Amino acid sequence: MNPGQGSWDVGATAWLLGSTALVLVMAPGVAFFYGGMVRQKNVLATIMQGFAAIAVVSILWAAVGFSLAFGPGRLVGGFGLAGLTGADAYLPGGRLPGLAHLQVPVLAFAAFQMMIAALTPVVLTGATAERWRFEAYVVFVALWTLVVYAPVTHWIFSPEGWLHRLGVLDFAGGAVVHANAGAAALAMAWALGRRRGWPQEQHRPHNVPLVMIGTALLWFGWFGLNGGAALAANGVAATAVVNTQLGACAALLVWVGVERVRFGKGTTIGAASGVITGLVAVTPAAGYVTPLGAIAIGLLAGAVCQLAVGLKSWFDLDDSLDVVTVHLGGGVVGSLAVGLFATRSVNPDGADGLFYGGGYRLLGVQLVAVFVVVAYSLVATGLLGSLTNRLLGNRVHPREEAVGLDLSQHGEAAYEIVPPRTRACAPVPVSSVGSPRSRRR
């Protein structure tokens, strides 16, 4: 294989490789964000799930996942790129229709998509925090990547996919990543059941600064996700980067504002949740809408998702860290907003939404995509969860849950707790140091 051959766009390649590194940062960002939100006895297990997903999904993606996602076919790709061994055979205009549009090396595109694939299952772990057996989780992630994520990616991201041919617009993963992972989170939260003591006991975040560090890493990495999705260093990429920032800021402000109106105070956790909600919602629209459209999407998503947080109590759903609200809710709002705010003046390869004279067609196909992705993810995830439960048992033993997943699953603790001294030691007078009397003491 000679990945260096061909006439590549050097600038686009450099931009995509840099964006790939930024997207990789997002997975640890999610892990730290969730790690700070859980109780002290579960922080390492939560972070470990994120790093395990990176390893498992990356290997699977290289082996067969990328080929299934971007090979030819309407429902799922073939095996022409299995192992990434045939990357040099599919140059721009080459034999693989799904990659014929690329102006960057296939391996660069595969690496970028690999990081997105690794990020997606990490997102759903927030809904299942503090109760998922590690071995069952690892097996689930492997199966879910191949059975759920790869086909959904093919349907929307690949030019060969049936939803793509229908005209669905998803710039960087509002449906593929966030609505998909949010629906899977809903299914697994139901399958695993409530945490011990919830909702009577308050499970408060044990380390809010760690939450904010995770938020900062996510915000930073998201410029690579949305900017890199343009696959070139051009005006669409610049628009996507600006829209990413504006959507996050708008949602932060409205989330904290709604908190002040409802509860009298705006919280740090609320600010972090607002940022993530805005980033999620603007992701499918980042390269298709104007900056003012991105602000409107951020404001809409921030208000809707903040008000929806309390719904989990109505449905008796222990979504530990509000993944369903933020990612499923934000992904759906953002995907549908494309049908309202998209305009060809920003991206000629897109379409005009309802507010720009495009009528209801784009909004309709966006609704179809959201419905299909959410329904498929819910059903398929539920079946996979049942399978792993039969094979390994998804839920940790009640005793292990009480001890905490850090010790029961990994045999370690995040913090060294030194017990206080039971009694104070009387000071020894300086004059007595070294004297026979002091030695007898």
C-alpha cells in the first residue's frame, strides 16, 4: 500500500489531520466531564469506560467498521476497505463511489471518521453511570459499533446511503452521533434500571472543577469535529467553526438564564450543560446555516433541553447524567433546525430550509432521518443489551455497586483518603530533645 500516491489537496489534508487530533481529545473530554459528575467511588470506572471505547472502536474501525460505513451499498457498505488495505486503490474518481469525492488521502478521512466513531459510544455512558459491569460494557461497545453505528453512518454520511440520497443534511453528526447515542442511552438506562437509592438519595457531582475541565476539552475539540467535517480548509469550514462557537455561547446563556428564572440561581453545572447542548444542536447545521441561524439554534436548544431535564423523574428513568436530554434532545432539535435555517448561500452543496424559501421538503426529510435513526438505535440497542446481559450480565452486583465501581471493577481508588489522627501528640520541649528523659518517652 502506498498511501502517499495521488494528487491530494495538501491544505485540506493538513486541516483534516489536525481536526482528527482535536476530535480524539473529545472522548477523554466526555470521560472527564462524566467523571466529575459521578460520585467519588465511581470516577475512575467512568473514565476507564471512555478510554476503553477509544481502544476497542479504533481497532474495529480499521478492521471492518470503516468499510461497512463507507463501502458501496444502500443499507450497509461492503468489505472492500476491510483492514484499510485497499486505501490506495480508491483515489478521487476511482472505483469506490462512496469515496470518489475525496480530495484527501483515504486514510486521513478514515482516521477522522475513526475518532468520531470512538467518541459516540462514550457519550451514552453518562446515562448508565455507576452500574454497568466493565466486561459487559466492552463487549456491548464492540457489537454496537458494528450493528448500530456503522449502518447509521452509512445511511447518512456515505453518498451511497439511502438517507443521503433522500437529501438528508447532517454536517457533522447531529443524527449519526448524538441522536443515535442518545437513543442508545435511553435504551440502556431502561435495561440497567435505577441506581441503588435513586431518586430518594441525592447523587451529587463529586468534583465540579473536573466537570469544567471536561467541558473545556469538549469545547476545544468540537472545532475539529465541525470544522473538519468540511473536509477542506475553506469558507464552509470557517463558517462551521464560527457557528460552533456561537451555538455553544447562546445555549450557555439561555440555560443559565432559565435556571435563574426557575430556581433563583444559575449554576456552574448548568453552564457546562448549556455549552454541551449548544454544541450538540449546532453540529448537524454548522456548515449549512448563517451565524445568526447558529445563535437561534443555540437559544432554542438551550431552552428546550433545560426545561426537559425534569422529565426523567416523570418517567422514572435514571438517566444518571442527563444524556437523553442533552444529546438526544439536542441532536433532534439541531437536526430539525437544519430544515428551517439551512441556506445555499452558506453551502451550495446543501439546500434551502423553510425560512429561506425551500418549503417543507428539507424539514420533512430531516424528520424522517431523526425518526429512523432514533427508532433503529432504540430497538437494536435494546436487543444488544439483552444479548450481553445473557452472556455476561450487564448490572454489577448490589454489593459491588455499594462499594463503588472503582474498587469492584478495577481494584483502585481515585483519591488517597488519610484518616484524621485520633489524638493530638503533645509537643516535646526543645530543651528535652536528646535528653535521657525524652528518649524514655
